[in-house]
Amino acid sequence: MTQPNWQKKYRAVGIIVIVLWAACHSFAKDPIVIGDLKVSPGEMGAGYLVVPAKKDPGCSIPVTVINGAKEGKILALVAGVHGYEFTTILSLYRLKSMIDPQKLAGTLVLVHIATPPGFQKRTIGGYNPLDGKNLNRVFP
């Protein structure tokens, strides 16, 4: 039995969540690697998690990793699950500029916009304009 297209698409999102989870279970004294982004202790790095195009267009999800100089827990914060949630998106970008990785114990993983197509199209109601699905309702 084949899966509907929306399930295949959100399987990619599930893989991203698993990659973030795996990255969050390493120690802060090690470099954190997410996709092409590699951030050593005491450093901050920013890049994109690339969701490749298949039947639907792909997208790039902006992410920042702040890897503290001291060992500690890892926290992932996700904003922009709905494209119109501007306050959460702006909050993470502001938070990014307030954290000094040299003073931080642990690691922060900031996913700035979880649904870039929804943000780019300014969709109301939380629906992705590419497939009409609400990411908050189809998380794995």
C-alpha cells in the first residue's frame, strides 16, 4: 500500500526532527553537526536544513546552533510552525544575538522557521500552501 504524498513529505520533516534529536544527545564538548553545519564548543553557527524536492518543491529551514564552551544539556527551540507566527520567529532571532557561546553551558539549537513556505506566503490558519496540511497536526 502506497502512502499519500503528504505523508511522504512529512516523513522528511520527521527525519529532520530525528537528526535534531540525535544532535541534542551528544555532549556540548563535542562539535554539533546538523546537515552541513558543524559547530565546535564555544562557537555559534548558522545554516539551513535542506528538504530536497521530490513531488513537492523542497525548501531550506533556517537553523542556528549555539554550542556552549562548557558541557551541559542541549535544548532545541522551534519557531514558525505556522507561517504567521511572527512573534516566535522574531524572538529566536533576537535570542540568537543575546547568547554568548563562551559563557554558555550546553547547547541551543534554534529552528527559526519550521514551515518556510507558509511564512513566505503568509498563510493564515497554519496551513502549508504547498500541500494544505497543518504541520502542527502531522508531526510524527
